[in-house]
Amino acid sequence: SYLGNTPTFTAKVGDRVRWRVAALGKEFHVSHLHGHRWQDEAGRFVDAQVMGPSTSLTVEYTEDNPGDWLYHCHVTDHMAGGMVGWYKVSST
């Protein structure tokens, strides 16, 4: 856990990206990706989604926002406990 100990994911502008996130155990999580939005199951554009215990989430989009972005759980204790990492998007 913590930045530097979690995977750093990379992509390029124009790439088709798919995130598969799993919530293991008995707690709720809120999966959040800075600088990006995707459509949820209801067709709304969101940048975070609540995940119940032992559930999963698949997010898909075409990358269009270069930069260094955080991905993390929005539950404060979870992020403070290390559920955070880097997502780096290059323009070429």
C-alpha cells in the first residue's frame, strides 16, 4: 500500500482503457480516478463509484486527458491506509 508500493498504471491518449476494480472483504469502498469521467450503468457521467462488499466494477473509456493522476478509495481511512496509486497518461 501507499504511493510507490502500489501499481503505477500507464496509458497514452487515444488508448481504449478498461479498469477492473474488486472490493474484497466486508467493507464498502468508493473507487475514484482523478481527471477522468465514465458512464455508470444508468448512463450518468461519474468520476467515482460506490462498491459494496465483495463486488466489482468495470470502467471503460477512450483516454483523452494526459497527466499524472491519482486513483484511490475515497473512504478516508482507506486512503490514509494506503489504497492509493498513480495513473500516468502520456500524450504520445
